[in-house]
Amino acid sequence: MDYKQLVAAALAPALPDLTQDAILDKIEQPKTSKQGDLAFPTFTLAKTLHKAPQMIASDIVEKVDDSDFEKVVAMGPYVNFFFKKAAFAADILGQVLTNGGHFGDGKLGEQGQVPIDMSSPNIAKPISMGHLRSTVIGNSLANILSKLDYQPVKINHLGDWGTQFGKLITAYKMWGSEAEVKADPINNLLKYYVRFHKEDVDHPEMDDEAREWFKKLENGDEEATHLWSWFRSESLKAFKKIYQRLDIDFDSFKGEAFYNDKMQEVVDILEDKHLLQESQGAEVVDLSKYDLNPALIKKSDGATLYITRDLAAAIYRKRTYDFVQSLYVVGNEQTNHFKQLKAVLTEMGFDWADQIHHIPFGLITSGGKKLSTRSGRVILLDKVLDDAVTLAHEQIEAKNPDLPNKDEVADAVGIGAVVFHDLKNERMNSFDFNLEEVVRFEGETGPYVQYAHARAESILRKAGSPEIAATDQTLSDPAAWDTLKLLSEFPATVVRASTEYEPSVIAKYAIHLAKAFNKYYANTKILVEDDELNARLALVKSVSIVLKEALRLLGVKAPDEM
Ligand code: ARG
């Protein structure tokens, strides 16, 4: 139990009308340590209890179970709790040292499989910063959920189907070359596609041809299928290089094309339930009772659409994984799409539609401007990662030129910095990308947290890497108190990150813990031979364990030396 919950539990018998959460909400940190470690204000209860706050405070003190505390006293309108610091330290350090990286593991409500639709870039186009956000948020949610005993399934719903492939095939047949595509698939395929859009303005017959090719593709024509599958595999190869650098893997690469033969069933169910309406030759589902625009299921030429494929995918995932939740980590701009998806599934009679959660996120801008492939204002991910690693290299060279495995560490620091920066921002916040800021060793950055971890490891090395027993860590040092309290909060932090689908909760926690530890370390001599040396080392070891685990949950490495 963390220190706040301990107080809430002690208060509960004295406050039968309040829930545990309501009590937790009111508990505050007193201004000075003279007023104890935590306090419970009674002002808001005065009205309902028709008593003066001072009276309420002394009544509560009579009723609380104070056995876990050094003392519990009423001070004016507050109930103040003083912890048995040494015992608390022993308890929390014992838990961390015994469980190691498993400290904070837990179980929450209904367990089971949780598909996470994440990354999902489009074939023949570069991975955008938005896809990067989806990738790192999805990956972190998978780590967090799996720590809480869910079974996440990471699904890359590749954008590998749609009329644009008709255009791409047409363009390739006009101007493409095999050698070019092999050498640099993404950029050259994009080049053909962009040229198609320039030239079809004056040559509308190109659009007819593109429609023809997509028809052929849908019907399994050999040449069309061959080109499509080649574009797909070349693009996927390029994507996988980036995933490898991020050290992120997927359980499934079933993209939109996979659902090609599964959409008829969707249309059949919709027809059976009389949900399809004709609108200007197209087939739509009316969603006005949800206050949403109609969902366009089939175009007038019979072609199916993005949402039709998502309907088929949702049903497929329910059947395949029997999920307890199904997550879609996709930008904010698709909020309406996912509302429509849920509404249509509800109309179809699937009661599991409410297990579907869109996890939206804000935009990444550059110099305050929106990025877009069309306008050519793009941040190329590979280049960002290269530049981040180069900057990390420079800083390591300046700080620790004798470090043996510099390349490996620079990789962990540079790439970790980009991932951490993305995750420390609350997901709905848009933010501007500035590489220098991302890779700094100070401030609220990934390298700062990694550095605190490496510093803890270096202290342990200097101490001769002793075996630290998990029991009897009686640490009375007041400077250690903030760090200890934070350690005790880690399990509740993991839970909060999961219920809010918010990795930034973990990132912010890691920054706080690193800061508290740096402060402790700056004010306290750790490696002095006295009675509490072992306890201080236990604290250092515990900080190292929890920082490393927090970074792991974010998908960031923690080198032992940097
Ligand atoms: N490929 C889409 C895009 O880049 C994202 C797909 C998201 N996933 C989904 N099931 N719709 O915009």
C-alpha cells in the first residue's frame, strides 16, 4: 500500500459516509514537516455534520486506527499523520528489492486479451510523426497493460488497400522502374503518386485507368496483385527498419487488404437488419440518432470504404481474440470515424461495441506549423532518429569520453529521448518538435531520467555491488523521505496510467523520482561507513530498479553507464 492509501484506510472507519476515493482526494501534503507527513482537512465536512471543523478533527482522531503511525493528531481543522518513517522505509524498500522489476505488477478487474490497433502507416507513403506517436503510445500501453496481467495484442492495421493503389499501379506503369523502387521504395513510390496527382488534372483518362486497375486488384487480377504485393512488401521492409530501431514489434500485420473477403458479411448483416439506405447511388447507414453523419459503406461504383474494412476488422478481432477491450491508437482527427464505427456496430446489435475505445492523440507540429506529406512539410523519422543519436553521441563524448560501448549507449539515449519526449506530453496535447530540446541531459527529458538511473548504478558499483538484503532497511534519514514516498506510489501510478490510457503519467512519475533522487544524492553522503549504509544503498538500488522499470514501460532503455 502506498503512504496515501495507508492514511485513507486509517481514516475510513471514522468517515463511514465517504468512499475511499473521496477520502484519497482530500488528503494533502502539509506545508511543513512539523505538521506531519500527510493531512486530512475537515472544512468541507462541517456543513453536512453541523459541527465546527476543529471538533470534527478531534472526533476523527479518537476513531482512527493509529497503529501504523508514529502519531495522529488534530491540529485545528486538520488531522495530521506522522509516519513511522523507519518502518515505512523498511516496508517499501523490502517490497522493491524482493520483487525487482515486478514491483507494481498487479491485476485489475476483468483480465483478458486487448487488441491494440497501433502505428498503421500507409503503404507507399512515409511513416509520419503521427504514426510515430501511435506506435510509441500503443507500445507503451501494451507494456503497461501486460504489467497488469492483461494480454495485449499489437496489431499494425496497415493502410494497404483502397483506390489509391489503382493510381499507384497506373503511375508505376507509366513512369516507374523496378530498380528505383528497390533502391528507395517509399520515396520513389511517393514520387509516382504525387506525379499522378499533378498530371491527372489535364488527363482525366488517367483516373479511369486507375479505377480500372483497382477493380482488377479487387478481382484478383494477376498483374495487379503482383504489383500491389510487391509495393506492400518493399514498403513493409522499410517500415520494419524503423520499428527495429525503436525496438518495437507487432503480433499482427493484418492490414486493410486482409478484410477484402470479409466485407460482404458486413454488408449482408447491414442489409438483413435494414440498416442500409441509398443516398445518391451510394449505400449508407443513417446515424442521425447519434448526432453523427451517415456512415458511407459502399460507393456508387460498388467499392467498399475505410469504415467498411474497419467494421470487418472489429468483428474479426472479437471472434479471434474474444477481447475484453479493443483499443485504437489513432490521431484526434479520426474521432468521428471511430464514433461512427462504434455506432454502426451498436446498430448491428453487437453489445461489445462499448468495449471499443478510440485512444486519440494531438498533432506534432514543426515551427508551429502542421506537417503534411502533400505540401512536402514532413519530418522524416529516420533522419530524426539519426540526428538524435548524433546529438547523444556528442554529449556522451563531452561527459564521459572513456565510456566503452559508446555507440550502443548513444543509440539508447538518442532514440530513447525521442520516444520519451513524445510520451511525456499528455496524449491529447499537440506539441512542437524541437530536437535540441528532446536530447538535453537536463530538464524534463529522457536522458535526464536515464542519467539518474546510470548514476544510481554507478554508486552501487563504487560500493562494490554488494548483495543488499530485502529486510531490515531502517532508514531514518529525512532527506530520503520524498524519494521513499515516490517509490511507494509506483504501483498506483501504473494503474492510473492504464485506466487513463496515458503513458505520460509514467513519464512524469519517472521525472519526479529522478529529481527527488538527484536532490537526495546532492545533500547526502551515501558511501559513508555507518549503521545506515546498507539502508541507503537499498534506497539507491530501489530507485535504480523503479526508474528502469518505468522507462521499460515507456519503451525506453536504461543503460547502466552513460
Ligand atoms: N492508415 C490510417 C492512417 O494512416 C490509420 C489506420 C488506423 N486504424 C484503423 N483501424 N482505422 O490514417
